[in-house]
Amino acid sequence: MPSPGRGEGSTLTRKLFQSGGPLNFEDLGDDQFRASITLPRDEDGRLGRECPDEACSPGTFKVRPGTGITGGQTVAYCPYCRHEEAPEGFATKEQRRYAEELVMREAHRGVDGMIRDALDPDVFGRKKLGGGLISMEISLKSAPLPHVRPPAEEEVRRDVVCPSCGLDHTVFGLATWCPDCGLDIFLTHVAAELAVVRSMAGDIERRREALGRRVAARDLENCLEDAVSIFEAAMKALARRHLAAIGLAPEDIEGGVKRLGNTFQNIARTIEALRDHLGLTAATGVPWEELSASFEKRHPITHNLGVVDRKYLERTQASDREGREVGISPAEVNMTLDRVLVAVSAVHAGLFPHGGAVRGG
Ligand SMILES: [Zn+2]
Ligand SMILES: [Zn+2]
């Protein structure tokens, strides 16, 4: 037997992870370690979050750490489905991958260190073992550390501050629940979306001066289009939530919303659908007629490049003369945006009278 090398037995004197280091490892004993990983934030200092419920869509959102409930938070909520979980349960897949890769990188470093300690190579990374019958030379070269990719997240987003707890957060599409306090802040999201269109409408004069009348007119038409789209999206979200609240299965909810088709692009059909499918008589105090008049202007705009056709005149008995462009002013767009919020608020209050009430279960 060749005499044992000096390095024998030293394998166990070094642990896989050294305490401290870039991940601030804590040795909990029994080969258990705790790593502290600082997750990268976006350029606005927001942290990506993801609903653990795979069926939740879109499921991803962001929060600005330090706003909302700070300290001692034990439960957080998904803004889309109100799934409840400890705050750390909302780590995104990208963040988990990033954390795993960082730990693997340290493990890689740790294993490398263990082998080096065990073999005790010379400064050139070589080690002579034995000296009698068997002699071997091991050359040890460290592989480059694996590259760690930072998490990537999409950039289509809406930033809102919860009016109740002050959490500054970001969602993709319409959302209902505040991730920190769990209250229903649906109307805050709708108002924020309408505010985007309002700022576009507020820029019309500048656009007219810079780019001409036709561009400014198209801008206004697009603003009206957007007002209708926001109304439709908000009503669909409320319908979906109502169908869930009365206990329909997910596939029946989607089927029900699908059958409504483009109902909510038309005010008369909206009022019918509210009554027939959602059991809600059209709320009083909502300027349905004015909304309807503005919504009707979409048709000549979308299908006829903004020129009034006979069908539009018959349907609306509008004073616009046939062949002339449908008049929309920035004031009318702003009024329509206000009316959309009044209508959505009334339907929201009608369907969910307790506002922030927690969904059953
Ligand atoms: Zn969710
Ligand atoms: Zn809140």
C-alpha cells in the first residue's frame, strides 16, 4: 500500500458553503444552510411577483418594496385572483431560477474548494500522490463559474398606488385586489386606465399644431375607441367575477363571458345583458343615453374612416349631416371617460355591494 497522502481526512474539514460570502450563507447545522439572495429590481425599484396558482392569468405583477404594509406582513394577495400566500410565496419562476443558479454557482465554488483542500495541490494546481509503487499526478483546473442570467420581465404594465394601504404596485391588464391589504381596488385600476386616455386627449392641441388636423382627429377617434375598450374590459371583468361569485366552474365562467361576445361595446345590449345574465337592473344615475350616443360614433369611425353613413344617421338620428365627418371634441372624449367610470362604478356597486368583501372560501 502506498503511504496515504497528507490530504487524507481533510475533505470533511471544509463545508460546501462557507458562512458569509456573496449570498450571506448561514450554517444552520446538519448540512443545512440559509442563503440570503437580493432579487434584482427593475429600473423603477420594483420587484416582480407571480401568483402561485398556475391557472391565474396574467398572474404576474410587481410591487415597490417599502410601500404598503411594511414589516410583519404574513400574508399577501394575488391582485387578479386574490390567492392568499406568505409574501415570499409570490416569487416568480425567473427569480426562483436566478436564486437556484446563484446557489449552484456557490456550490460549484464550494466543491472546487473541497477538492483543492482534499488534494492539497501545489501552487501550480498539481498534486503528486504516493511515491512508491503507484505514483500519479493530478492536475486541477477550475472550470469558469457558470454565468447567471438576471430575471427578465415584460414591460407592458400599469402602475397604481392602493388608496387604502399605499402599496405602489404594477399589474398587467385589469386587476381587482391590492396585493398587500387584499381590498377591492378595481375602480382604481379602471380610473388609472381611463387617465391614460385622458392624457392622450389632453395632448390633442399640440398634436394638431405639430402634425395637422387629420392626425389630431384620428387621435380623438382612437381615444373614443379606447374609452369603449376600457368599458368593455371592465364589464367583462365584473361579469367574470360575478359568475365566479355565484359558484360557476371556471369553464362555465369562460363560456358565459364568451357568449356575451361584444355585447359591452353597445349600451342598449349592455343594459339587457346586465338584466338577463347578471341579474342587475340598470343603475339609475348613470348617463346611459349619453354614453350610448358617444359609443355609437365608433361605428362610422371604425368602419368608414370617420365619415357618417346613412345607417349611423338612422340609428342615432344624430344631427351630423350624411357625408360629413363625425364630430368628436376633446371635451366629449373627456366626458365619455367620466361617464365610463360612473357606469362601471354603478355596476360594480350593484354586483358587489360590499366592495372589498372577501370572495367566499
Ligand atoms: Zn392569482
Ligand atoms: Zn392596499
